[in-house]
Amino acid sequence: MKRIIAAGVAGLVVSSAASAQSSVTLYGSLDAGVAYVSNVGGHSKWMEEQGNMQPDRWGLLGKEDLGGGLSAVFRLESGFYTNTGSFAKAGTLFNRQAYVGLSQDKMGTLTLGHQTPFNFDVLGPFSTAYLAQSWFAFHPGNIDELADTGIVPFDNSVKFRSADFYGFTVGAMMGLGNTTNFSTGRNYGFTVTYAIGAFKAGAVYSNEHNRTPSIVTTGITSFQGVAAASYAADKVENMGAGLSYQFGKLLVHGLYTRVKLESAGYSNTYQSYDVGANYQLTPFNSIAGGAATTTLAGHRWTQFEIGDNYSLSKSTQIYANVLYERASSNTSAAFFTAGVSSGRNQTIVLTGIHHSF
């Protein structure tokens, strides 16, 4: 890990005399709609949903040309809820990302700050939730960190992503706990990706300490000897691989994730298999769907999604999704953040509008 980061630093600090040019981009996304959930605690629910197609967020992305292919870069990104106007994480303004660093055209990019892990960067884009564009379709509890929630990014992190080399890129990342005990809160990860023509693939491995995965949102009430609502993992091994291929108007994709959770002498494995397809009906209209099955500690959730997306412009889309989940006999259905069902089945029907700037 030290050698990788040192190599990145050495390459990035080499520069020639610069005639500096700067740019700062303001960007954002707003998404809201209406959803029907068939069962939450034994009752159906109508709700105004937000962030379904894309997370509600705004940000600033900056770059300064330092010459010789070297640039200074930064990003500040804040998640919020369109339906209430509140922060996605209370009391934290730039809760999604906040980093600064250097980028060199032939070497890659080195950044420091509050940053998303490689599971989000690399594996998330191969998931049905991402490609069929429904937040609820992320795997139960988001234990595999494909979605950027308040507990997913690595604080106090150093991250290196290489430049493209014949289709390949590699990356390494470390988050520090900033305590006198080096292992407390320490996280690190590695990734390799490959893209050529219509084919894309990526793999990730990360090792995380003192994390708080959201077990309680899966409907499990007790886990590894404690109440699920208060569960914290001593160690999390998070890994996976995904791929996609574009056949003309048809995109097919697949993803496998595996998370090993360890605490107080207990060990359990969370696994998800995810496949799907997108088809571009017209330049303005596409349909997408997929299925995923997830297991943890003797529980299983199997979910399906189909959706339609119609573009009114490059910046504005309207959409509709139908999702269905069936759990194993000893398990409650629980779409991610929709609420826990009182039984094995849960259905969501929704429609909304998304606008980006």
C-alpha cells in the first residue's frame, strides 16, 4: 500500500512552469415523485419519494491547470432531500464527498479527504439499481456499499486512481481512524478495471475496521449477539466483481458482491448476485430491468425491478418503476430504505421526475 501511494505521489509532483487556468463547475440533481409501498409494518403506504433515479445532491468540481499535464483538483458534494430540503446526513454539509488533490495525465489522480470507496465507484455502476435507476433496488441494507449513504465514504482518506493504460486502470485507497491506535477506524481498498469497446469489467477488495453497516434496515432484529439497530462490525471484508456488454441498443450486465462481517468472535457472510438489461427503444425512451438475490445469516431476499425512462430533454426525465421482493420463510421483505414489511412480500410502484444541472 505504501509503495503504491509513494509511486503516485512521485509521479504527480513532477511539473513544469505553469500558465495556470482554473475552472469551477456547479452541478446538481433533483428527483422527486410519488410511490406506493404495499406493506410497511403490516400497512400499505403512500409517500413522496426523492432521489430514486439519482440521489439529490449539489456540488462544486474544480480544476486548475498547473502545466506539464499536471492539475490541481477538488470536489465538494452535498446530499440533501428534495421533499424536505434537509441534509442527507444531519450536521454535515459536504456529506457525500470533500477532497482535494493532484492529477497527472499520464499517471493518474491522487486525492485526500472524505471520499467514496471503490465499491461505490466501480461496482455500483454494474448494479441493477444504478443501471435501471431505482434507489430502492440497491441490495438489502446496502451492506455492500454500492450506494453512497452517510456511513459509506471513507473519512481522512488518501486515494489513487491510475490513468488508463491499454484499457486497464488500477487504484488504491486508505482511510485513517485518526486515533493513537492505528487499526481503529482504518479502512483500505484496491481496484482494477478494464474497458475496451462495448465491454467493461471491474473488481474491488476492501478491508474496513469499526464500521456500522445498516443491518436493521434488512428487517433482521438481532445480529451477532446484539440488537441489529446498535450493531457495529469490528472488521468488514468487502469485495466483488462486475461486467457489462453493449449489443447495439441492448446493454446486459452482471454483478457479484461478497461481504464478510466479523464482531465479538462472530462471522457472517453477505452475498448478492445481480443481473439485468437495458434497451433503448427510441432516442428518448428506454426500458430497464433486473433481478438480484441476497443472503445473510440464513436469510434470503430476492427482488425484481422493471422501469421506463423518458427524456424530455438532456437534463429532464420522467420515469416509472415497479419493484417486487420476496423473502425466505424466516425473513421479512425489506426494500432498501422503504421500510420493513410484516411478511415475506413487498411491492413498490412509483413515478417521478428528475432534473440535473
